[in-house]
Amino acid sequence: MGLLTNLRDSISRVTDGLFAADEPKRIGIYGPPNAGKTTLANRIARDWTGDAVGPESHIPHETRRARRKENVEIERNGRTVTIDIVDTPGVTTKVDYKEFLDHDMEKDDAVRRSREATEGVAEAMHWLREDVDGVIYVLDSTTDPFTQVNTMLIGIIESQDLPALILANKTDLPGSDVQQIANAFPQHETIPLSALEGDNMDEVYTKIAEYFG
Amino acid sequence: MPGPKANVDAADDPDDGDDGVRIDMISGARMEGLTSMEKIRLILDGVREGNIVILEEGLSPDEESKLIEVTMTEISPDDFTGIEIETYPKAEAGDQSFLDKLMGRESTQKLTVIGPANRIETLHKDENLISTLVSRK
């Protein structure tokens, strides 16, 4: 009976694998607010589909809903990898509407934005537990990566056994320190890039194909 | 069923509004029998009262994820702006026993400090030290 069960499981794994290979993988773009997640999502979507995913802004929590761009086909080394990109709101443990008032926003708008931001972060956490097959974790390489949100999120991603690619973004800015990010998460490969300028995107696409293909 | 309470007796609960900051240090043994949602409720109820909650053994990654999610649903303008949470960085996998690795059991034993976002500020953090500033109100 054990032999038959093992044989059936093996066949099931092979057939599941064959069918799964045809399904686009859902790749969540995660990270703290203002790391450049939407800029990256737009860069990938524009490079391979011609369309953008959503508006970019220097104001935190511009992205307040997870947005999906489906069937992005990335060609690398003679093969095509199809992914769905999920651009998620920046994850945080606190949202205070008063911070938006510093960006010339009326109180009503700031309160509405903060409410939408909290809903978006809750949604992003739910996606991470239930609905993504891999994670691109974007960090601003000009800021300290040793934050609790980063530590917790990387821990959550690892506990789910999701393949994760860490991107050190904003290398075009003067204070960029890619090594600091590599030191913070030595168990993962860190790829430098500027999503805004499109620097090093070739390596990013090669790694996306390698990790999620 | 009433939710678990960090403070056992109301008579032991001084008026913590003016004079100081209350710190609830919750042992691993107390958390052990609770479900994930009971742990999160225990933490958030304390934090929303303005207390600092210190967990001897911390939360699992899945529970941390749910804590963020539930915290977001409870944030409201001029009332609750969320939480500040600090733990030591995750222990290396090498700290786990062979049996734990084999059974997929994670070691979550990491001292964790949680407080209201508007009252607690992290001054310094590294592998061995968490230094925080707690304001009264």
C-alpha cells in the first residue's frame, strides 16, 4: 500500500508541476512605504507590456490598494517567464493622518488617505499569507534597512517558504548604500537598481526569471 | 468567552493616566495556551490602553503578520495611530535543534516590546540591545 501511495503521490507531483508551469506566478512587490515599489512595477510593466500599473508619488501611501498587472511575459536566455505583478501598499505598523498634513493636504483628505492606507496594508498582509507565489522585496538603499517592519516581513516571507528577491533601489541617489542592505539580509541575494532611471534592469530581469520562472 | 487579560485584578490597576507608564511583562507560559487571535487581542487591548507590552517569547511570523493586519483595522484618527514593535533580529536557524528543523517547528523565542506608536520611539537597535524612549502622553 505504501508503494502504491508513494507512486500515486509522485505522479500527482509531476502532473501538478506540469500544469503549474503554465500558470503565471503571482509575484508580490513588497517593502516599506516610499521604497519605489510602484516605480519598479511600472518599469517592469512598461518594459514588457507597454502599460503602467499605477501612479507614483513621493507622498507616502500613494498606493493604497494592491494592483495587479497580469500576464507579464519576460524573455530571458531564450525562454519566456510569465508572471502577474502585484504592486502592494507599503507595509507599516502605524499610520497617522497628521503626517499627510505636511504634504499640503486638507484634514478631510488626509484622514481619508490614512483610512485607505490602513485598509491597503491589511490587504497586503492578507495577500502575503494567502495569494502570492513569490516576493520582490524593494528597499530604499539610502535608508537604514535594520527596521522592525523589514525584519518582520522578511521573517514572514521566509516562514511561508516563498522565493524572495531583495532589490536595493534608488542607486541613482547620492546616499545609496547597497552593501548595508546586503549585510542586513545576508541569507538573500541583493540586487542593486534604480527603477526610476532603469539602471541594472537587465540583471533584475535575469534574476526574476531565475527565481520565479 | 471573555478575552484573556494581562492585568488580573482591577484593584492592582492604578490610574495610569497621569503619573507613569504601565508595563505588562507577559511570560511565555501565559501566552502558551492562547490562540493566535487571543494573543493579538491581549497585546492590542493593552497597547490601546496606553501600556507597553513586553513578551518574553514573542510571536510567530504568522502571528506578527496577523498583528499588523488587525492593528491596521483598528487605527482611527485622533484615537489610535498604530503600534511600535521591536524584537531582536531573528535567531539563526542553527539555534534550532535537529528535531525542531525536522518537524518544521520554528523557534519564536525572542523578547518583543510593543507599545502605542505615539508613545514609544526606538532610539537604537542592534542584535543585542533595544533602546526605546517612552513618553507619558
